[in-house]
Amino acid sequence: MANIAQAQSTQTAYRVTLTNPQGHTWYADEPSDKGGQDTAPNPIQILLSALGACTVVTLEMYANHKGLKIEHVQLDLALNPEGDPEAGQNNISRKIILKGDFTEEQHKRLLKVAESCPVHKLLTSNIQIQTELGIE
């Protein structure tokens, strides 16, 4: 199935309802200092969480396939943690904390696996966005 999501405005300023064909619903909002109600993650946090979730799942799948025991995975992610970058340049900081007993070679392989998660590949690719405006 294609990866599809829908975003819709709500009666609350800057709060957005997000859905997919599978029937899941989640939300985005802006912080109070930007006029939102701070009732949900902001869009950048959702983007970072997508990278985090994909990385965790990819590492778990690899570990299960290879018979490695990962007790726990935690990712700390931040967009431009060093401050505003030059125009057109952004930096995502991703710190992966693994709990388990791994050799140095396994650590190196797990880092490569993390970099192969589909969201990481998407974010580091050349993305084109085609936009069309429909008016009702």
C-alpha cells in the first residue's frame, strides 16, 4: 500500500488533524508562543519522530534477523541544534543509544543499518514536491 496521509484544518487555530487510509488519527499543533494551543507535536517534531521511529524499527528488525539481543533503543533527535544554519542548509542531530551486549564490529554494523532506514534515505535524497491547488 502506498504511504498516504491527509492533513485537515480544525476549528482551533494551527491545530491540524492528520489521518491515513488505515484509520489512524494523530495531530499537529504549534506552540503557544506561535499562536497555537501546544496540544500536539509541531510539524518538525513529527518529522523528527518519523526518523526516530523508522530507525528504531529498522534496528529491531535487523537485530531479530541476525539473532542480536537489543534490550532497548533510544534516539535523541534535534533539528539544527547549533542554531540557525546558512540558507538551504539544515542539520539533524541523531544520537542512538543502544542497550545490549555488542562487539565493536556489531556496533559499526548497527550504525550502518540505522543509516539505511527508509526515512533516513528519504531525508537524504533529492526530494521533489509537486503541489496542486484545489478550491471548493
